[in-house]
Amino acid sequence: LWKHKGISMLADVSGELVAGLAMIVFVSFVVIVFSIGLALLIGDWIGKSYYGFFIMGGFYSLAALIIYVRRVKWLKDPFSNMLIRKILK
């Protein structure tokens, strides 16, 4: 019974992780395409296309800094809680 329950928990957690990773990959591609388009649009407005890429790079650097500062509350704690919930279920 313990072996069956352990295998079931492992399958549930790994399935959740694979689905999450697939969603992250899909969303990443969408964000990349929109970022390139927005960078080109901003560059067209300003007059030099590479300025748009610098602005988008600055935006993503700022976003990465905010996520890094809040990583425990936004990433680590929810992921840990999800894993604990799945294991204890």
C-alpha cells in the first residue's frame, strides 16, 4: 500500500511539473515574439530600431530584479506549498 501511494504521489507531482514546464516554454515563446515586435515598434517610434531593443532589455532587467527580490514569496513558497500539498494528499 505504501509503495502504491508513493508511486501515485510521484506520478502526480511529476505530472504537475511537466505540465508547468510545458506551459512555461509556451509562454516564453509568446513573450519573445511579442517582445521583438514591441522592440521594433518602439524603435520605429524613436527612429532607431536598436533603441527599442535597449528599452525592452532595460524593462526585462528591471522585471528580473523585482522578481529576484520577491523570489521567496512569489516562487519558493508557493512551489514548496504545492509540493507539500501533493505529497500529503
